Amino acid sequence: MSDLDRYGCAVLPGLLTPAACRDLAALYPREEGFRSRVVMGRHGFGQGEYRYFSHPLPDPVQALRAALYPQLVDIANRWNETMGIDVRYPLQHKEFLARCHAAGQVRPTPLLLQYGPGDYNCLHQDLYGEHVFPLQVAVLLSEPGQDFTGGEFVLTEQRPRMQSRAEVVPLRQGDAVVFAVHHRPVQGTRGAYRVSMRHGVSRLRSGQRHTLGIIFHDAA
């Protein structure tokens, strides 16, 4: 996880098997199990579409959300302390969700994304409300070079009084990338300072690309 501190992202290779990836991608055309569908072009988000899961989440998605959070919470708390942010996160995800729900953030945020030729996702941040967990995870469910070409995962980092830095993250089927949702700390010559992060997906040149997004805070 040292890459999270260096670059604002880290790859978890082989988090899901190819069979598990295919099973999750196959959920996308179904109507049941989702609370909403978003066509990106209608909102200026890019091209392509995504669907938010409804409660109860599919077992594999719920299991990943619950298992990954405890591995990231220490980093999240350390980042906030370094950036002078008073918020601290509980050790268990269910306790953090209770905090979200008490504030009216009750809608589940894990989602499936689908891209076809020419589709892309504009640089953005997934915030959704007052309570935001500072890390999230995206799992590539399709195989680059076989299912699609193009469609690279991209991060940009805006440091104060500097031009933006881009990071392209190569992924294979089943790999996950953990990345900063909004801000992260960077050590400078005069101590730590806060940088702003955005993420997106470059233009798909051919085929079809599916991704599972795991966001740890729920939405208002």
C-alpha cells in the first residue's frame, strides 16, 4: 500500500477470479438488484452508463466492501490526521455506514459501469454527501486486449500552484485499484499539504468494458 502515499493509488492484483468477474458483469443487463441507471451523456459525465446496486447488495459485493474497509481505515485516519482534518473513521464498516445513515445518507453506492466503443468517463470525484470515506476501489471485470482496447483508468492530481499530474493505471481482468476519492496528503519541504484528486476512464477504442466500483460511504 506504499503506492497510496506516493501516488494516491495502489493496484491489488488478482482480487477477483475471471469467473467471478464474468458473473458480476453478467448482472448488468438485469433489472432486478439495481436502484438506478445513469446514462453519462445526459449529464455531461462522459459516454457510457452505470447502474447503482440496491439493498441488499449481491453477496460478492457486500463481502468485498466489508473486507476491504478494515484494511484501508488506518490509512484513511492517518491521512486525515496529516491533513489536519478532525474526522476519524470507525474500525468496522457497519459502524461507518451507521454514521452515514444517521445523516440521511442511506442509498447504496456500489455500482457497475459499462463502456462501449467511443465511451469514456470524465474526471470526477464520488462524494455523495457530508460523510465521505477518502478511499475507494474499482475492479476491472473485463480483459484488456481481449474484451476491449483503450479504456485506461486515469487519475489526475492537482497540487497548489502547480500543473496537474496524470497517472495511468494498467489493470488486468480481476485487478483492483485503490485510490483517493477527493484529497490526499503530500509531504513537502515545509511539511504536509493537501492535493486534490480526480479519476476517470480514457476513450474505449473497441469492445466492451465492465467495472465494479466500491464506494464505502452511502449517498444522500
